[in-house]
Amino acid sequence: MDFMGIGPMELLLVLVLSLVVFGPKKLPEIAAQIGKIIAGIRRTSVDFTRELNREIELDKTDVVKTVKQLNELKRNPLSIFDEEKKDHNLKKEPDVLKNQDTPDNTPPPVK
């Protein structure tokens, strides 16, 4: 049974030395402070791990999306032009704005 690479005899030796150095009155205070520090480190570690996993999932989602798009291009290379048409149609101005100068949507006179 090892605790952070320290065997039971080494752990007992550390406890006895700390009791001799700090005394029985200070030892509970020091143990409480060490406990708070360890709890803070664990909390920070959990938060960091959670955030790292979230970022990895976001990156993985982007990679999967890109791979799907590349596979679609591999199956249908001309599909890229379909996407450009869609983008172009979205950028065009609506028909209502085009024919504002002509009443009743009649074509403009040819000169």
C-alpha cells in the first residue's frame, strides 16, 4: 500500500517527525491547511480537465464536419459549385428591390 510513492513506514516516519517539529498543538492546524490546499488543487485539476475535454470535443466536432465535407467532395466534386450557387443566391438582393423602378413589375423599356 503506497501513498504517492511513500510506503507505510516512510509515512509513519514523516508523521512522527512532523509531530516532533511542530508539536501536538500546531499539527491539527497544519493538517487542516494542507487539506485545504489539496482540495483546491483537486478542484482546479477537475476544472482544467473538464475544460480541456470540452475543447477537445469541439475540435473533434469540427474535424468530423470537415471530413464529411471532404468525403462529399470526393463523391461529388461538382457539389462545391452547388454550394457557391447557394451562397450566391443568398447574397442576391430580393426580387422586390430589383423591380421598384417599374410599376406593376413590367420590364423596363428597351432602348
